[in-house]
Amino acid sequence: MKKATLGLTLIAVTAVVSSLCVAQSLPPIRPLGPVTAVAKEPLGAVSTVRHLPDGRVLVNDIIGRRVVMFDSALATATVVADTTSATANAYGPRPGGLIAYHGDSTLFIDPASLSMLLIDANGKIVRVMSAPRANDVGFLVGGPFGNPGFDRNGRLVYRAPPNFAAFRGPPPGSGSGNRLPQFPTPPDSAALVRFDLATRKVDTVTYFKTPKINLNVTQSPDGGVRVTSTLNPLPQGDDWALLPDGTIALVRTKDYHVDWLNADGTVTASPKIPFQWERLTDEGKVAFIDSAKVAIEKARASGQFSMVAVPTAVGRGTIEGAAAGARRDGATNAAPAPAPNAQPGTMTVTTGGNTTVTAVGPGGGGPGGPLPPLTMVAPSELPDYKPAFAPGSTRADADGNLWIRTSQNVNGIPVYNVVNRSGELIDRVQLPQNRGLVGFGPGGVVYLAVRDGAIAHLEKARVR
């Protein structure tokens, strides 16, 4: 009995000492540097910014459906693309994306027309190119699927969508018009691919782990098919980012380290990033699910969570709650409304003592539409330790560092881990209250989006 007691005591002491050592090895948490400029031009939502070589900034407003160019002081704004005839209706009915191209040129991704619009240094649309494969275009807008970019060889790197058809009707000759379509189980991994604009060829770079998604298929009262997903408030999946030198960083969820896919094809692994892991007991899992559900329901009711990672309903060729948009070729597309936080398919709520939850799952039913029921996973499906980060939380700055929004927060504000090219944790940073990180410029420039009621503004800050 004494030996058993002594053993348990040693284990407890070892755990405490280990936790103290981790805490001592972590850089102190500090606030972001000062804000140096604030744009007066009101925006709907800022999802992506493109810092041009001369200091001007292109901004993608996915709510206002505009691309706006600001001067280096954010004092003046010029509309590059919107839905009016002045820009030839360059911004389609669905949220688009911005990707840095050669020199001071930029690509605007228009999913509705399956096109990539080339914007020159003067903010003029000078060329229209075909996007890669039609099924891939929605993954080029950034957000939770990662931010696409070009490698040193001029190939477009992005995450590819799952390779299966979403809707399958009854098999021929089945004799039944009421049979529910069969949905394959969504894969638990995703491919990073490279697209060569000259040859139009796509090749796979690597695969990485993605969160598990459970789909429920039911018949809706009007004869359509309702597809809902079960929401996990602590999704576990790897993340990725493309560095300015063309290196691909894969942030691993299992043990929180970075694998580097170098431009020469080699792969190097960095040591584990120090992190204060938080264990979830069985009681803690139940409490976490309950508090997350309350927070998400409040956000849904207020309209803050209106985008879905998968269609909430499919029937008669439309997505429930989605607004039909006109393509440039005259066809129609069903497009969900973008989320105000500019992360398609995600929302962020703070729940529990020190965890920020970025959830992927069902959203609102759109303007005037009903909210689909919110289904959460069972508490037993939550991990024993809270993940260090959620998918879609990593960005690369202009100096080649990774900014990873972790699950830890202090006073309700998430903590960013800044990791250098060697995989070392060099800084821990908190943004100002009610701000979102939307991009970087060289020399320690950080761009923030701040929401003021129904509108958003762009801010320019310093790292220190």
C-alpha cells in the first residue's frame, strides 16, 4: 500500500513539474503592437487583404461583394470590382477570393463564373482566365480551407475538395421516387494540390488529416432531401500555410509540430511546439458541450453563423436557405450567404475558462429561412485533451513566420503562437479586442478587421 501511494505521489509531482517546465519555456503573452492607420471606408466584412509592393492594399469585402483598393495610409479607397455596371459586374453573387500573383498583380477568384480575374497594379481588371477544375473553385476563396498561393515555379497551391459526388438519386429501374440519395462517408483527409496555369495540369503534393464529419440524411416535408452535419465544437485536423518562399507548412494536430515541404521536394519535421495542454474529464466534456451549444445557439439566433460547411438541405437543385445567383453564362447557382467573420463555414465562440472554439458545421437558414436543428456530438466523442488549434487557424506572414490561432485565450481573447521557419515558438500575441487577423505586409505590418455593429473597418498595425 505504501509503495502504491508513493508511486501515485511521484506521478503527481512529475506532472506538476512537467507543467511548470512548459510554462517557463513559453514566451510571455503580449499585446500586438500599435495601430498606425484606420480606414474610414465602411466595409461589410474583410476576409482577405493583399499588400501590394508600393504599400497599397486590396481588400476583399465578401458581404458588400466588393474589391476595394486603399492607399498605404488607408485614407482613400477605390472600388476595383463590385456588382454595379461601373466595373462590369465583376463581383459575382458568391463570395470571391484574392490571391497574390506575379509582381504587383492579383487574381480575384469568382466562383460563380468559374473565372480568375487578373487585376493589374492600377486596380484594373485586364484579363479573365479559367479557374482550375470546376469542383475546386470554391476552395480557392480562402477561409477554413487555407489560403491558396503560388509557389516558386508559378503553380497555384490549394486544398482540393473531397472527391465524391454530393447528390445521387435513386438507381435506374428502382421503381421508387422516394428513395433517399446515398452519401458516401466524407474522408478524414484532404489533398494539397498544385495547378499549372500553362499546362492546365493538377498534381497532388500531399495529404493531411481533416476533422471527421457525420452526415444525416432525412426526407424534408416538401419532398426534398435534408442533409445535416453533426457539430463537433473541438474539431481535430491538421492545418497548412504557404510561405513566401514556396515552402508548405503542415501543422499537425496530434502532437502540435510542423512538417515543412520544401521547394526542392524534401520534407523536414520540427520538434513539438510547447503548449499547455488542457485535459478534459468526462464531466468536463459534458459541461463543454453544454456551454458550446448555448454559445452557438445565441450566435445563430443573432445571424452571426449563417454559413455551412456542407449543404443543410439538397432538393430540386437548390440548397436550403441559399440565394440563387446568376452566372455570367446565364445559368444559376445556389450560394449560401457568407459569415460575418469572413471565415466561410466557421464561427468562433468563447466557451469555458480558456478555450476559443472555432466550429465548422450547420448555420442559419439564410434571410427569412428557418434555422436547421443544431445537433452536437456526444460528449464521449470529444478528445481527452483540447486540441491546440482548430483547422483554418494558420496564416503565414511576409517574413516567413506562422501565426497559429490557438485554443487558449486570456480574458476572452485568443492567443496566437508565432512560429519561425525552424519550428520554434518565438512569440505569443493577442490582438486587440473585437479584431480579426486578415493579412500581413513586409517589415512587421499586420492588417486587422474590426467590427462596429453591422459594418467593418480595416486597420493597419505593427507587430511590435
